[in-house]
Amino acid sequence: MRFLRRSESSDQAGQTAVESPAGTDAAETEDEGATRSRPHTTPGKGRATPKRRDAEGRRRGPAPPPPRTQREAAKLARATRPSKDERRAKALERRKRMDAGDDRVLLPRDRGKVRAYVRDIVDSRPHVIGLFLPLAALVLVAALIQNPVIQQYVTLFTFLMLIVMVVEGTLLGMQVLKKARAKFPDEEIKGLGTGWYAFSRATQPRRMRVPKPRVKRGDTV
């Protein structure tokens, strides 16, 4: 019963006809196959890509072992410490910023707009309290001079000056506190701390005050 079977040649011809019904379709199929078979290439960098572990090793390097003795720790600290010129430059820069009143480098007691206002009030006029350091130097010189008469007069003068300084310091503290609370009603201003800050500022000579005065004597604050 061989005549009932389809020949293999006819099957292959039919399959070919189904897959490529026209010449154009066959050409497109060949082009698509060539495109799929062609590898995708990118322009080269001119050097080989390093491995990840090699790149990380060059970037970080091996971690140094921790010091095991006090001598090794001191040696490591000296090796990593900035040079003398660098430390001096940083100190000068910090000093300039402190003199200018930069809150980022000021001491906690000097920070804030309230303390800046208190400094302006103190710096706006001279004070008898500013003679505190010269008075202390006078007492030291009188103690070195073994003369009872001079020591007696110096002691009396020092006592009177201390009374004047205490009275002036008390009045200055009260005045500064009143003005600060009137200017900054929303701020919590402590009386004792603010008064003592004004008193200690006034006892320092004008050239030695840190931060430097922003106002001149006689200015209205």
C-alpha cells in the first residue's frame, strides 16, 4: 500500500514553500539570521579591564596592623600628626575666626546673639573695672618693695578701688540684663550668668578681649 504514503521529497518541498513563500521573505529571513549570528562589538578602551580584587587592592591597600606596644602607638601618632607649620596655620586661622566672632569656633560661653549683644554693650564705653589687672600688678610690686609706708598706701588704694569695681560691676550687670531682656524677649536669659559675663568682659583690657570689639567707645547700642 505504498501509494497511500506521501513521498519525502514532496514533504520537504511543501515545508520549504510554507517557510519561504516568496523570494523577498527568504532574503529577509537570511538577513535576520545573519544579524542574529553577528556578535555585538563595542570599541575597545585600549587596555584590559582590571579585576575587581586588584582594583580594590590598589585603592585601599592592606590595613596596617594596630600598635601592640605604647612605643609603637607613640610612633604611629607622630607619623600621622600634622607638621608644625600646618598646626601653626590652623591655630592662626582659628584665632582669626575667634576674633571675628564666628560662633563655630567660639567657646560655649561666648556663643549666641545674646552674648554678642552683651559684648557690644560692654565695649561701647570704658569701665573702672578695666583697671583690675593693672591694680593686681601694682599690689604685686608693692609686696616686693619692703617699705611699710608704700604698702600701707597701696593697700588702702586697692581696697577703695575694689569697692568701686564691685559697685560698678553690679550696676553694669543689672543694666546689661535689662537691655538684653528687652531686646530678646523670647530668649531665656539668666540674670547671674549674664551679669557675670558682662563683669568678666569689662575686667579685661580692650585689646585683649576675645572676640574683638565690634563697636567703638561712645557708640549707641
